[in-house]
Amino acid sequence: MMIYDSLTRQKRPFEPIVSGHVSIYVCGVTPYAESHLGHARPAVLWDVIKRYFIRRGFLVHHVQNFTDIDDKIVARAQELGISVTDLAERHMKEYTDAMNQLRVLPPDYAPRVTENVTPINQFIEELINKGKAYSTPAGDVYFRVDQSPGYGRLSGRQVEDQRVGVRIESSEDKEHPADFALWKSSTAGDPGFPSPWGRGRPGWHIECSVMASRYLGPQFDLHGGGIDLIFPHHENELAQSEAYWGVSPARCWVHNGLITHGSIKMSKSLGNGISLRELLDRVSPMALRTYLLSVHYRSPLDFSQDALLDWSRGMARVWDLYERVKDVGSPSERLDQPWAQRLESFEERLLATLDDDFNTARALAEIYEMVRDVHQGEAAGHAATAYGWARINLLKADQVLGILPLPATVNDPVAHDEILAELLSWRQEARQDKDFATADRIRVVLAQAGWTIEDTPSGPRLVSREDL
RNA sequence: GGCGACGUAGCCAAGUGGUAAGGCAGGGGUCUGCAAAACCCCUAUGCCCCGGUUCGAAUCCGGGCGUCGCCUCCA
């Protein structure tokens, strides 16, 4: 099992700290606004990673935080005239709902900054005691970057090389321009928490150092997040945790590439962000999920509606096959024909592709090749065996990748169903009487209602493709 | 200015030394009253360009060109 580590910039064999266990910390969202498509990528990726480890027999501990207090949340809540709690709560729920639709398994813990202020303060105090941080007369606390020997090694940059840009916080009583805040004092009207340095709130990076170690211990296996978090967030987190614990927090840093739109990074400020909620109203969640997995996680994914729709057309074939085979029995015969052998060993190949740095794109290709083998078996006169394997293999793929739509919970009004059924049987009668003009008129009527008729050997079937 | 990523068929995309996966679109076919769906077959002598290393390179090295990301909040 090989995983690319951003710190050493190479694929390395995965060696868990505790044999048979894998501990994962993923940086979650700051719920100050609606979730956009970019948030879905790491969520789906880590969901697959988790499912993969579980299938490989690991016990998984997964923590993903909510940064439910920060400058943006405060600003946005004031703008809307609501409390920061209400604002954060609303967007956390939206996020969670979207994740459920995408079939993302919830983390074992989803800690919030506001529930960890005391441990954060203790952590900061200890850093001050160790001489790694200092408080200022204004009630802020900063981390001393020059007391952190390896600072910059994760992001591959040196403090001196950085562009001398305009620093937003100008009233600095920092010792060094690169020092960053562990604790920020709150002004009168702002939300804040008591602390040894006065009322204030945690800086941006400290919460992850504290919560990761609180829930997973000083060192854990995998640390995830978007590639845009490498600097400053993870660089600073690494420095803090190392200063406190004396060890690097994560054994392996896993960063996903960003989603772009028109080749530009998706972001609210540029106005090219796509609302996850709106997108999920328009497209099938499983089409979106598998589309996100169709590109290797470290590459940028340039989103386009057309590419998503093209992709979902392909997945529809897989879903159709599953519909056809979901109730068939398990194979009873063992055959030495190549297609049968490949169907038997499908899951091994699937897991083997994921062994190599979670190559989900190739894993999806394996599914299509498996589907072709099913048809070969069918053509060879072994339909029952082929379909049996199709059912098993699609479920196995689903277990790890999550590819099948959830069972529909739509309950059309009975009257609606009856009308459709009546029209269909009317058309069948017309067809038997060779009255094709009438039959085709009925087809047009149904088409206008959004239904496509598929005449299968076992009779006509209505298909609605509007959700693709 | 510093650091980094990427450039594979009409489109999306895998592939890090051994002779180009997969999907969509397109073409041909089977089935069908016609369609739709499904299935089968075909579709890159070539992987941004130019050099180099090698028996052999999309894959390694050097130099270009182009696109993007981070250096400020960001998944």
C-alpha cells in the first residue's frame, strides 16, 4: 500500500503507528456560508479511503472538525443580525445533509472549536511556558516562528523568500512578521471566551493541533485537506504540534487537488463557486460522487456540467446493469473461462488499484471492464453465472467506492401510477393490433410528461432520465 | 519575486522505463413495427515543443512554450 506524502514529496509504503489501526484527521469546513462543490471533493475522497481501509481489515478512527468560530463567521453573523451559533449551526447542518446525499459516512468525531476552548487555552499556555509563544499587551498570543527549526519544510518555502506583501493586521506587536496568532483578543461587541490573556478567541490553526491530539493522540497516521491548506494552515499546525509534543503530528500528509471552474479555482470571492445544495438538486448525487472520483485526487478537477453529464451517462449503464441483476442468485458454477476468472478476481484488482495511492479513476475503469466480462459470460451462454457475479461485484465495488444510488424513496401518488399503467396497456393493445399510429401517439404523450418508453423482452418500461 | 503542480484522441481521463486503461461523443452492426434501451466491433504509429540519456521514454535529464495553485481567507 503506497500513499503520497506531501511532506517528503514521494509515495511511501503505509506503515500504521498501531498495527491494524489507522487514525485520520481531516480539516473540515468553516461554516460561515453555504458549502460549495470544492468541499465535496475531500469529503468523498476520505470516505473512499475510509471504506478502503475498513475493507482491508483496519480499524479506522476518523476525526473531522468544524471550525465554528472565526473572523468570517463573526462578520457574517453580524451582517445577518443573527448569533454566530445560529449561523454555524445552519451551515453545519447543510453540509451534513449534502454529505448524506453523497453517501459520505460520518466521521467518528466531528469536534467543534467552541467546545474545545479550554483545552486550546491549556495548549497555548504550555507553548508559552516552553518559550514557543508569547502574549502581547493587547491580549493576543503569537507563535514564535524562529523557535521552530523546521518551519517551512511542509510547504517548501522560507520565511525570507516570501513576498513582502501588505499585512492586513498592521497594529502588530509581533516579534517577527511571520509569527502567527494562537489567540486573538476580542473587541467589546464580538463573541469571545475568557482566557488567561483576556477575552478572545482561538487563532485559525491552533484548533486542529489541539483537537487532533485530543481525539487521536500526539501522533496519528494520515492528515488530510485541500492542497490550498498546506500554507499557512498545515505548516503552522505542524509547527505548533511539534513544539508541544516534540513529534510531527502526522505520519503522512495527504492533500487533494482543487476543483476549478473554467480553469480557475472555485472560490466565493471570484463568483465561480458552485453551490453544493443547488448542484445536488439538479444532478444525481451518485453521478456527482463518481465524477469526483473519476479524476485522481491529487490532480486539479476542472468542473464542467457537460463533463459531469457525460460521465453520468456512463454510470447509468452500470446502474442499469445493477437493476437487472440485483435480485439474481449467487453463481453456482465455477468456470475456467477467462471472463469467469476475471469476474471471480474482480475485487482483488479493485483493491489493488486503490493500494496505489487511492487510484479511484482506475478503480472505476475496473468496473467497466468487469461489466464487459459480464456480457461476455452472457454471450457464452452462462447468463446466470455472469449476472450472479455482476451482483456480487457491483456490491463489492459499492462497498469501497460508493457507486450505487440509494433505493428510491419516491412515492408517486397512486392515481398517477394508474394513469401511466393504463396508457401503457392501451399502447400495448394498439401495438398488438398493429395500430402503430395510436401506439406512437401514446408514446408522444408520455414523452411530454417526461417519460421514455423502453420496450424490453419482458414488456415496456418507463424511464425518467431527468435526474441525470 | 519565491515555492509548487499540470499539459495524453473531438471532450473527460488512467498510465513514472518495455511498446498507449476506461468513459462520453462519433462510425458500423445485433435486437426492434419504428424507436429507445441494451449489447458487440471500430476510432491516438502517438502522449505541448526542442535536445539528451537508454537496446528501449508519455514515463528519466536539460531547455523552451502554455495553463493553474500557494505566498492574504480558502477543501
